[in-house]
Amino acid sequence: MNPLKLFGTGRREQSRDTVGAQRHTVISGEVDVSHGPILYLENVTVSFDGFKALNELTLYIDDGELRCIIGPNGAGKTTMMDVITGKTRPDSGTAFFGQTMDLTRMSEYEIASVGIGRKFQKPTVFPRHTVFENLELAMRADKRVWPSLWGRLDGQQRDRITEVLETVMLTGQQALRAAELSHGQKQWLEIGMLLMQDPRVLLVDEPIAGMTHQETERTAELLTGLAGSRSVVVVEHDMAFVRSIARKVTVLHEGHVLAEGNMDEVQNHPAVIEVYLGG
Amino acid sequence: MPSKGLLLRILEHDTGGKIFLSLLAVVAVLVSVLNLAVPEGSPLHVSTYTVTLLGKYLCYALLAVALDLVWGYCGILSLGHAAFFALGGYCMGMYLMRQVGDRGVYGNPDLPDFMVFLNWTELPWYWFGFDQFWFTMLMVMLVPGVLALVFGWLAFRSRVTGVYLSIITQALTFALMLAFFRNEMGFGGNNGLTDFKELLGFNLQNDVTRVGLFLISALTLAVAYFVARYVVNSKLGRVVVAVRDAEDRARFIGYKVESFKLWIFVFSAMLAGLAGALYVPQVGIINPSEFSPLNSIELVVWVAVGGCGTLYGAVLGALLVNFAKTYFTGALPEVWLFALGTLFVVVTLFLPHGLVGLLKRRRKKATLNEAPT
Ligand SMILES: Nc1ncnc2c1ncn2[C@@H]1O[C@H](COP(=O)(O)OP(=O)(O)OP(=O)(O)O)[C@@H](O)[C@H]1O
Ligand SMILES: [Mg+2]
């Protein structure tokens, strides 16, 4: 399987040079990654009733990198994704997509349409829609109201859905309602929806929960294949899985970065050992 | 014929819709013929009273379809939808008042009787234009549409959902009712608008006019059904259902949820306005009681009884409940409200998908039993 083919045409690479000439999104203009990072979180603090879920968190994700984020329960991993996707507004600090796009001032749908896709910790698909329709809804397209009323799927779009159905191994289930899928299949469907969005950054929260060993391996293959042309941020508790895909690992603890480096560096870091084994 | 192909394509997987539309066509033709062509003495004759009653039910059915679009498909439980119906009705009422001309009790060619009675000397500005039929029809859709737009924009933008939204829609219709009760509003106070004479020159008391209105109601219902079905079959329709089932997910894949809610809400309000406009010339009156919160709640019961989220279920529910209502209010007027309440409780407890859901379950069971083992 050639992972680069997952996104079909490679139109994205082209539009990066021609500065959004062909693209039509709510926010015009391409993400500016000329300085390396694609995501900039700086001194982000989020508090819930005085409790700081994120505490002066500073984190950069490079364009094209695969980053694993680990940390104990309640470390703020999901909250970090909430900040990036506009679900939660930080009390202080900044979040930028590329050099120019201030995520804290954009709404959820704008953030999605400029190319940040997200898979939730709890698989969330549209239960009453078929698997096919779930992918169709997620597909990168003009998502405004009137075009949705008149629009019809063209052949190319159908092919794209068929392709992703194969990638996520749901070809046989395409006419089933998503509610009828097993937990693992729902995870895959959500990954499929992420692929359909053709995002620049994929935020993946605990992707392998409920998956068999084989499915886990396939997920690892998929995510590592995507990195390079996209940036992938994976939150996962399963250390074996993280080890199998990780290049760079960030450890979050109590809302800020505890350690960063490759897997071995991180695992031998005294503060990390302290948090995971001590206390 | 391409248009026929389109209509069939819209109904492609809609068995319920096909049955409903066929029945509607048959009943519309049959009732008209039995009223106009069969002499009054004959046992087969359908009285004009019945024709008008049926016409009224069809308006309710259209209103129910409108509610089903926002409630069944988008999950917005509006408890104020009768307000849009009443506004459409008032627009039509204003036109019918202007049509009366100098044949009112006071014989004033410009002012409706109630204004003369209030010693008003000129027509308020918002009554201008309602002597024109085309303007009226425009307003019938625009007035409810604009109200829905403003209200929906405020509510959806601040992400008011669920019970809170239901409560403020209820407050909306209640506020309108109080406003329309006031004489100074210029809509006839608690008497409303009535004593209509003619519509586009047709005498409203004539049998032919009555049958005409009934047929137009049937036709409008059918057309509205097709349009509504097209909408729910479109990608927009799928997004709307997605918003109902997992609003956040829809946001995070790039849909501006508020806009979709607003679109379907406004579209629904316009359909409701149209239903109200067809209703008024048939019942001959529109007054503030049409804004009564209870009306909106009854409407919800119709849709719940029929089964929401199918469109034809809403039609079925509106027809059945209103037949029952006509029967009960004639035979045992004091029990109607209790019957309605009981119906709602029974349906919510035992028939979460309404009568349509029950029928579907039966059919599934039957096919399962038939299947060879
Ligand atoms: N909406 C909220 N209101 C109040 N507290 C919250 C809210 N969201 C998160 N928290 C708290 O913030 C902290 C961080 O939560 P978060 O979900 O980001 O952790 P996490 O690292 O994703 O944990 P897990 O590994 O269990 O998923 C937790 O203590 C959580 O209880
Ligand atoms: Mg989490």
C-alpha cells in the first residue's frame, strides 16, 4: 500500500506553491510553514473553575512530522486538542496554524476547513448515516449551505470514497448504518472520515482503543505512512504502540511539557520516571 | 418528460410518500367530484362543510411537514411553530380585508371596519401593499421567514439548544399572541380579521370557491412534500441529520452548523406561513388565539403520533389527530384535552417512532416470519 496515494491526487502539494490559487475555503490563503513548524502553541493556559488543565503549555509541531503525545490521565492531552480545534478557548497564550492563522480567533468549522482534522477520543461518527454517507459528509468539498443543497457526487468523488472504504477495510459495510458497526470499525470509520477531509494536520486522540492486534498494526502503518506529507499528532496510552510509531515523543504532565525527545530519551528521563512510577 | 423523471427520482426510496401522494390525489379528485357533480340529496354527496374541513386538515398537514423538517430532521423542537402559521394567516387575512372594500358595515373603501370603529382615519403603513395578491403571497412567506431568520440567528449563534430553545420558541409565540391581542397593533385585536367576502374576485361562500381552495391546499401540500423530500435527500439534508445526531462532529469536519440550522428553520417557517395563508380563507377568520402556545404543542403531538423524521408520518399524524379532535369536540368536548394529553404520553412511552414506526416494525416482523428458515 502506498500511503501517499491515500490522498489521491496530490493536489495539495501543487496548491502550496500556487498560494491557494485553486482552493476554495472559507479562509483564503495557504498555511505558511516557511519557518518549519505548522502548529505553534505558546504559553497556553486553560483553567476550569480554577483548575489548570493546561498550564503555560508551549509546544511546536513541525510540518510533516509524526508526534506522539503521552502522559497520565488528566494531563491535558485532550484539552490541548480542544484548544487547537477551537472547541476550548485558552485563558491566555497563543495558538497559531502556520505563521499567520490565529486559531484562537477562528471557529471550529473554519479551523477544520483550513486543514486541521481531528479524531476524537470517544469514537464519534454519525450513527444514523450509512458508512458511505459518513465518508461523503466528511469529504473535502464546498461545505456551505447552498452548494450542499444543489451538489451531487461526481465520479471522481465516488472513486475517492471507494478508495478510502478500501483503506479502512469497510467496503463490505458501506451500506450499513454506522451505529451497527463494532467499536473497532467505528474507530476505522472515523479514521476514514479524517482521510476524506484531506487535512494538513491530523490530531488523533487514542486511535487504537478497542482494536485487535492486527488492526493496531494497520493503524500504525497508516499513520506513519501519512507523516511526511501531513503532520500527525497522536495521543496514546499504549506504550508498545507509541514505541512502534514514534519518532519524537512529548510527555505532558499537569498541563505542561515534562519531557521531549525520542522514546528512549523520554523513558529514561528522571522526571518522567518519577511521574509514571513514583508519587 | 424530464420533469416526471425528476419527481420519480425524488420519491425513489419513499414508499410512504408514494402511498400518501397517490391517496391524496384520489381523495382530492373524488371529494371534488362528489361535491360538485353529485346532487345534494344523494347519499354519495359530500357536503361543502366536509370539503372545507378536509381543506383545513390539509393545511395542518402542511404545517406538520414544516415542523417535521426542523424537529424530526434537525432535532430542533420548536414549540412556537404555530406562530409562523398564524403570521402567514394574518398576511392573507389582511389581503382578504382589503378585498372587502366598501362593502363593510361602515362602507369605508380604504379602512377595514375595525379601524373605523377605533376612529382611525388612515391605513397604517404596514397595511400598504396588501391590496395586491402577489405582494400578499410574497409576505406570506417573507414575514414568517424573516422572523425565523432573526430569531434563529440569535438563538443558534449563541448555541441555545434543547429545552432552552423550546422554551424561548414558546415564549416567542406567547409574546406575539399578547401583542396581537392589543387593538393598537392594528390587526383587529382579539376579534382578529374576519367577515371576508372574496379572494381574487371569487366569492368565498361559493361551493366552487371552496372546492377550489381545497384543491389548491392539496396541490400545495403535494408540491411542498416534493420540495421537502428533495431537501432531506440532498447533501444539505444529510448534514442537517448529522447536526441532529452529532452536532460537534459536524462542526469539526467543517460545517458551519448554525447556518444549516438557520436555513432549515427559515425554510420550515415559510412553509408554515404558506399553510396559514391557505387556512384562513377556508375557516374565514384569523385571530390571536392562533398564536396560543397550546396550538404549537398540539402540533408537536400530531408529528409525534404520526412519527417524526419521515415527512409522511407528520401528515398521517396531523390528519388522524385532527379527525379525532373533530369527533371528540363534537361528541365529548370536555374530554378532548385529556385525550390529547393521554395520546402524547402513550406515544412517547410506547411508540417512540409514532404510528409509522409501528407499521414499519410490523412489516419487518412479517417479512422475518415469511422468510424460510
Ligand atoms: N470541560 C471541562 N470541565 C472541567 N474540567 C475539565 C473539562 N475538560 C477537562 N477537564 C479536566 O482537565 C483535566 C485534563 O483533561 P484532559 O481530558 O485534557 O486529559 P487527558 O490528558 O486527555 O486525559 P485522558 O488520558 O484521561 O484522556 C482533567 O483533570 C479533566 O478532569
Ligand atoms: Mg483525553
